[in-house]
Amino acid sequence: MSQPTFSLAIRDDGVGVITMDVAGESMNVLKAAFAEEISDLLEQIRSNKSLKGLVIISGKPDSFIAGADITMLDACKSAAEATAIATMGQQMFNQLEQLSIPLIAAIHGPCLGGGLELAMACHGRVATNDNKTVLGLPEVQLGLLPGSGGTQRLPRLVGLQKGLDMMLTGKQLRADQARKAGLVDAVVPVSILLEAAVKMALAGKPDRSKPVKLPLMGQLLEFTSIGRGILFSQALKQTLSKTQGHYPAPEKIIAAIRTGAEQGIEKGLVFEAAAFGELCMTPVSASLRNLFFATTQMKKESGAGDAKPRKVKKVAVLGGGLMGGGIANVTAGKAGLPVRIKDINQTGIGNALKYSFSLLNKKFKRRFISKTELQKQMSLLTGTTDYSGFHDVDLVVEAVFEDLDLKQRMVADIEANCSENTVFASNTSSLPIAQIAAKAQRPENVIGLHYFSPVDKMPLVEVIAHEKTSPETIATTVAFARKQGKTPIVVKDGAGFYVNRILALYMNEAANLLLEGEPVEKLDKALSKFGFPVGPITLLDEVGIDVGAKISPILQRELGERFEAPAAFDKLIADGRKGKKVEKGFYRYGAAVKKGRKEVDTSVYALLGIQPSGRLSSEQISNRCMVQMLNEAVRCLEEGIIASARDGDIGAIFGIGFPPFLGGPFHYIDSLGVTALVADLRRYEQQFGARFTPCNMLLSMAEEGRSFY
């Protein structure tokens, strides 16, 4: 007999407590196999006439229900099978909702996806004020919609606008935000969660007859047919401008909510289940689910085989610039570790502290954190202009200028001022780690830890091991990055590592297209339409034209002529065009530009000596940039820079915003076909030369008819 997931205990006050505890799992997830067990439980409840109310609570210490088991969707062979799963979930939750006695959800920890759909089928909800407690419907991030009544129940609780926003973005609400929105009825400390839920159950079903409280404009939009028409058409218009039509789930979410609002909940549920089935079979959902499984699997790996990480209790950051400030912020905020920031002067330290305060203050103003939490996180940050307070530091992140001599000096300083086990992690974006560790007394402690800007938003870090880096140092650095809330990929040492290396050729090709006469905005639109969050020229302005100019010669020297940046770009640096940070780049910035408008600084064309004409189509532009990136990604796998196609896909999606719906460069090559990619590269090679020569791995794979997955 397998251990039951649901157990019912009846208290002396007549309230039944249903405890959900999936055996062998750290978090509760809903499975189709539970249907029979729930049916038996409901039969037991209906036959007990002495029950006054029910509470459903989790048996896990830190989670309510994290969602549905995604693996059961991968087993579906047709849309009809997936629709059947959704319909079964709907029927199960309808039975909960139709119980004659009050059913209250007692929520502590993540209450997501199917977990929130179950909670919304209850008559009331009590949540804890713990930071772990979050509520949301993130199905859109898997290319799906909520399939067990979520598209129908959420708008009825929080209103159409809030419901649309939550489901289209997958955003999660903290308990206080959920109470304000009308999603939960009460917020209490975890110590009294069960008692508060029992009290609510004994008080009877909460009154839901009053509509959601909304301002006047909100009422006009939600409670009139004309208003609803405007609301849904605007939501669709905004969605399509963001997705470029690449993601079908958001459109289906809008249609499901609209069906329920205009035709009633029963028809809404039928539409929801059918749409769930259709979406489950799309290549987009398959790609996004693959990404979910890959990142979940990666979380279980140390990055260095059986090596165990050392405990990191205190961290130091060298350099108080934008990167240093960002690294200090996520270390204190996400990892909860004390950070010592060293800079050559007090101004740098002040800037780093100010940067952290500004990020935390935004969270405080949006009620994501309390004033106490803000003060607690700020108290973890201290600064120094020397190495005082470094004797007990376990890990140092260096974020100084891209200068080899300076970085080598930093290594020597840390070896002199810290313990023999202190890890030295360099945030270099292009210099090989072996060169940084060349003069180290303890090279086994030196590693690369490459963050992406802005640090608080970008999820990826590259962990770069040189030949002498110890497995323990790798495992310690990977564990530390995860504590910061990052997704780390371990890459082999080499100029540009993986992400910047594949990005450099993509950016260079965009620059070549610009010099051939393709207009700035046309280039950006072509790659945004392809699925990137921003176009390459916008990205160059954001990152800094001067940063690109520093990295290119290093890559060219170490990796060859294909990395040579167009010489004409030197004119941009000579003209002081460093991009957005100095309000002078390819685009116009500052007071001269109307808010919300994006205007090209047309003087850049004369500076570069080009006449914009725009002869190529969007597809031709994106294809030329993409084949460069794909070819280099495969070359990185061939050279062992990345350990697997999986790591390459995760690195590109989380590091440079490669379109997630395509699954990453290697999944995308499989969908194109290796032979087709080689043919494209050969055609461009004849036209433009050796920078398009396909790498050996692609050629051998094309010959043998192999794929990456």
C-alpha cells in the first residue's frame, strides 16, 4: 500500500483538518493519480453529518502546494489527453466548492498554479505573513494557462484587471498584497495559522455577494459590457506588442477569461480545458517545459561531481561600482550574508551602499518588504578603503576594471589578508581566469564568477574554472551563486567564456549590417521581432559602446580574426559615444527626447560614413546575426567550454535573453536541422568570407544526420 497523500483528522470542535503531504517529496504537487483518493475523502466528508467545517493545510513545513506535477503533461500524447487532465481537475475543485460546510485553505509557503486553484475552490483563505508565502498562477511561464478553474475563479475574486495581470505575467503576490487584492481573507503569523482557519470555518462561509472593490474607472471597465470590451481588446493589443505573436498562451488566457465573463463560468471552464489541451501540445510549451526540467535538474548538481561546498558565512566585494554594488546587494538581500565592500575611496563605498538602498527602498514602497527588513539588509553591508575586516572572509568577489595587472594585484592582496581557504572569484567578462591566477600562491582558490548587468535582475552567472581550480572551490562558488538566487552554469576557462563569446559575434554581425546601410531601428526591430527582449543596437547602448570596444581586442587576440570588430566603430569612441550612461550613443537620451519615445540619433550615420537605405528583410537581418551565434555556440561545445547542450541553452536564455520559446541555441538548431544551418553558413561564407565558416562539429553532425537532443 502506498502512503496516502490526504489525511482527515476531526477535532473536538467539529472541524475536520485535511492534511496534504506527498510522500517522498520536499514540496506538495498535485497529480492526476490523487483523484480517486480525493473522491474517497469527499465521500467520507459528505457522510459525516456532525462536521461543522473543514480546513485544508499542508504537512510540509515550508510549502502549501507548489503546483501540478509537470511530468504528467509530458506523458500526454494528444490535446484530448491534456484536456481530460484539466477537466478532471476542474471537476475535483468544483466538488470542493459545492460542499455544504465551510472549507478554508490554511496557506503557508508557496501556493502556486494548481495549488492556488485548489485554494480558490475553498470558501475562504487564511495565509501566513511569512516571506515564504507567495500566491500566483505562473502557468504562462510554461506556455500554458491555469487549467483547473483558475481563469474563472481568480477574476471573480480579484477583478478582471488584476486577474489578467497576474495570469499574463505569472507574477506572485505576498500575503498582504493578496489580502488587499481580495485573494485571501486574513493574514496571520504562522504560529496561529491552523487556529485562525478553524475559527473562520466555524464562523460559516465568507460572504462573496459583494463585487470586488474598485475605483470608478475600474467599475466602468469591469461591470459594463462596453468597458469589458475595451479592457479585453487593450489587453490583447498590449500582449501582442510584447510577445510578437510567438507565445500563444497569453492570447488563450485572455479568451478564456473573456468567455467566462461574457458567457458564464460553465462555458468558461469548457473553453479553459480545451485551450489547456491545445497549448500543452505546442512546441512553445514543450520548449518552456524542457527549460523548467533542465533548470530543476541543474539545481541538484554541485558543478564539480561529488565535491562538497565549504560553508560561506562572510563575503567581501572588491570595487564599489555598478557591478560591485549589485553583487553586494544580492549577497545581502537574497543570500542573507554580511558583505564587506572595499573601494579605493569612500565615494565608491557610498555609491555601492546608495545603490543597495535605492533597490531596497523601491521594494519597501511597493510593500514587498517591511521597514525592518530594509534596515536588516542594509546592516549587512559595511565598507572599507583597506583590508580591515577581511581576516574571516570566506569568499571574495572581485569587480574592478578589466585590467590584468590590477586583477593579479587583487589576488595577491587577498592571499595576504585572508585565510588560506578564501575563494577569490573574479567577475571578469573576458580575461581568461588562468591569466588572473598566473601569479597566485594558491591558484586552486581562484575562479571566475561572471555576473550580467543589472545584477539584481539578470538570473545567470557563469562559474569559470581554470585548470588548477579545485573541485571544492567550484562547488563552493556554485552553492554561493544559488544562495544569491542565481542560475549558475559551470564553463571552462577561455576568453569571453560562453555567453559573451556567442554574443560578440551576433553583435559584430549587427554592426556589419549597420555599416552596409541597414537603419538602426530596422536592425533592432528585426531581432526584437525574432524574439529577443531588445535589439542588438539598443543592447550596445545599454551595455556601453566602450565596454564592447575593450572586450573585442581581447577576444580577437585569443580566439582569432572572426572576432574583429568593424574598425569604423573606433569613431564612436573618439566622438565620446559610450551609450546610455553618458546619454550619447546610437539613440537620443535626456531632456531632448519625449517620454516614452525612442529616437535614433541620426548624426551617427554621418559619423560612420553610411547612408541608411535598408535593402534586407527582417528575416534576412535576423538570420545573418543568428547563424553567427549558433555556429559559435556549437564551437564552444566542441571545445568543452560548456559541458552540454543543456548548459548552452540555459546560458543563452538566462544570460542574453535568447528567445525562451525556441528552447535555446541547441534546441533551435535541432528544429532548423543541422544540414540547413550548415547550408546557410556556406552561402554566407561565399558572400562574406571566413567569419561564417561552419565549425567542425556542425559539419560532422550534418554528415551523420545527428541532433543535439
